Amino acid sequence: MTTNRFTHTPSVCPRCQQPFLCRAGAIQVCQCQTVSLTDAQRQFIASLFEGCLCANCLRALQSEYNQLKPIRVS
């Protein structure tokens, strides 16, 4: 039996409950790679959820974080 190192795991997003494919074994082609998060945004999301989230929820939480963070005054 041959094991495919690019296994795609069916998952359910813990935020929206929608199914998606987690491609952690081939992270460069995973749907989450379409969302560019800062370290602070990643920490914010990790404080709310465990595991992988769908790209739509990652974008929504990124936007939520950006609205919550304090505005810097020059």
C-alpha cells in the first residue's frame, strides 16, 4: 500500500461548521494559505479556536481583529 504524503483531510470548521479540506500534509496548497495573517492575528484566532478553520472564517476573524485592535495615533 502506498501512502500519499499530500493527504487531504475532510474537516469541519469549528466556527461556521462548514466542511472543508485540510491539506496540512501539503500546506503550500491548503486553502488557508490564501489568507495572510500576522503573528498577532494568528494569536488572536488561536485564543478563540483550536485546530484548522476554513479560509472564509480566517478572513472574517482577521477583519474582526483589525477592527478590535487599538488605533495608533501618530
